[in-house]
Amino acid sequence: MATAKKKTTATPVKNSVTLHGIAPYQEKAKEEYMNERQLSHFKLILNAWRRELMEEVDRTVTHMKDEAANFPDPADRATQEEEFSLELRTRDRERKLIKKIDKTLTRVEEDDYGFCDQCGVEIGIRRLEARPTAELCIDCKTLDEIKEKQITGG
């Protein structure tokens, strides 16, 4: 009978459900919330995510330089401009996400990570695995969404 090997949080894993190539955190019984291991795990995820986004920015710049052409056909030119426009909008959203990741990394460094900004309770490991930049617990986030729907009528 083979024994299961323990996975470490710092090891990139293939053929498993991962977040940016990092295996989900395996909690130990009666483990203190947001201890060094957990903070290190989420810092690893946030840095990997940031690195992926920055690589995508570099690819976009290279792609736009290489593909930029002055097509004689107005339809071809318009198609290329629309493609570039969509790509730039995507990169702008990613730029904002990078800022949010940087803000979250600062919170990790200041030992303020993993706790709800509104009520102060633990956000939870699984929620942070799903959304590493989460600033609100699920209850406060749900209330915010309900209030937003009431205000916007959506």
C-alpha cells in the first residue's frame, strides 16, 4: 500500500487544481489563522499572479510593435485598430488588478491580510484561495452586493 506524499505550498504542481501553478493550502488541525505558512502561501500566489500579468503586458507590447501595419484597405486597418483597442482595454483592467495585487502584498507585509475590512472577522482560507485579493468576508461582500442592487435597481 502506497502512502500519500505531503504537498508543500511552495511547490508548483501539475495535474492538480492549482491557482497560478500553486497547490491549495492544506490546513492543519487547530492551526492559527494567518500564520507564517499561510501568509507565505498567499504571498507566493499573489507574486505568481502578478508575474503572469506582467508577462502578458510584455507580450502585448511586443505583439503590437510586431503587428502594427499601415494597411491600404480601410476595413483591414479598422479591424487591426479594433483588435488593438480590445487588447489595450484588457491590459488596462490587468493594470488595475496589478495595483490591487500590490496593495494586497502590502497588507500581507503589514500582517493585515486575511481579515475583513468592514467587520474584522477572518475572511477564510478557501475564500482567499478563490480570490486572493478579497478584502471582505463573504457576509459583508454579500451585503455590499445587495445594497448595490438596491441603489442601481439591477
